[in-house]
Amino acid sequence: MTVGGVLGAAPKKYPDELRRRAVRLYRESDPKPVIKRLAEQLGVHPEALRNWIKQDQADQGERDDVPTIAELEELRRLRRENDQLWGVNRRRKGADHTLSALKSIREKRPDGAPIYVILDNLSANKTPAIRAWAARNKVELCLTPTSASWANPIEAQFGPLRTFTMANSNHPNHTVLARTLQKYLRWRNANARHPDVLAAQRRERARVRSERQQRWGRPRTKAA
């Protein structure tokens, strides 16, 4: 992994001009042509042509079962904005640190919208003071089952963190390690979809499934 590398967009299979021409031909035809036949004439896959037509109809307000291009762009923007990691290094776990973290999360959404936070089922994460504060501030504490912190979606992010900052390393002290971790988080937030990051996440999920013999959301198969 090269920190600061640029990830280019995947090449499109069909040019935009061909897409526009295909949709225009379909719209201007009367009666409407069979999609499969028109696709063969244009040299494109029928399903691709069918999706182009559906998308154009959605953009024109003719159907509401498909998101418009504008809506898709908005979803992509929200994903980019929300797919961010941050971390604070502490010498120990404690209720005061948990409450401080929850307050910083709440500050990110000052509009008062409900926030759902997934936490390990630790006593330090569910003290009366924390529960009272959460109830007052519209923060729902979603505690993982006992001995099942691996089920927290954040766990998949620890794989890349270990791969790129801790594996085969020899940090002289915790201060240097903390700086390295923060440097990685800054790089990762700018390159969340980097192939190396995604591959490390997949490996971490596979490791967890292998160790636990359990895939989250699926019942464990009973032994014969």
C-alpha cells in the first residue's frame, strides 16, 4: 500500500454517447422495439439497455421504483461523508472515556437526530450515568451480546489497521504508535475504497468467521 496513492475510477463498459443514443432510439420508436432486438443492433447487453431505459424513465419522473441519477449521486456523497473513521488512544478502558466518546459523537449531529451507537457489552459502557445521558440526548446504546464483540461491524476495520500500522513493526513507544495509527486513519478516510483496504477488510471478516464458525445473521448449524 502506498500512502497517499490515488485510486482511479473503474472504466465504463459502454461509452456515455452510446447509452444516450440507445435511450433516444427507444424513446423515438413507435411502436416500441423489443429490447433484446434493439440491444443486438446496438451491440450491447439486453439487461444493460433495459437498465438504461429504466434509469431514463426515473430521471424523467415517469417511475418511482428506481432512484434518479441525482438521488444516486446524493447517496454516493453521503456514503463518502459517513464512511469515516476516527480514534482516540487511551491507556485504559473506563466509563469516563466512553462518555467522552459518546459526547463527541453527539456533537457531530447537533440537529438532535437519533444516533445509534454499537458498543461492546462492557460494564464501562453501560453505567447508570452513561444510560441517563444517552436517554437525555437521543443516543441509543446498541450493546453486542456477551462474548460477541466480533459481531460489531467495526471489527472488520481492525484488520487493515493491524496490516498497515502494526504488522512487522517495531515502534519504540506508545506515543509513536499512536501517531502512526492517526496517520493511517487520515490516509484511510481519504482512500476508503482503496483495493488494499477492502482486501484487508475481507480477510478480517473471513478470519472472524473461521475462528467463530459463525457468520453474523445466520444460525449455527447443529452437529450431526
